[in-house]
Amino acid sequence: MEVALARQRPTGRQFRKRDGAQEARLVSIACSLPPEGHARWTLQRLADQMVTLEIVESLGKETVRRT
């Protein structure tokens, strides 16, 4: 019983890794024409483009998908 009462609350809050301006840039890229030779943007291509344009240092395709 004492262990349950003395237990610390979890502090596992996750903070956003990207700000609103970076997300807006991602959306604007996704709405633009895809690179020449491609029919559409893929999640990985969008992530790579964000890094190429130096908007972010790194970005995974799962983060692009969630955005």
C-alpha cells in the first residue's frame, strides 16, 4: 500500500519536435508540384526535401505522415 501511495506521477509528456512554421512549410511543399520525373510526393521525398531546403536538420517519414 505504501509503495502505491509514494509512487511518482509519470512525466512522460512528449513535446512537439516541429513548430508551426516548419509544419506550414511542409504543407506548402506537399501541395506543390512533385519533383520532375515523379508523379507525386512520397512521405520520404517530402522529408528529404525539408532537409535539402535546410528547414530542419532531420525528419522522418512518420513525422511527415502525422503532420
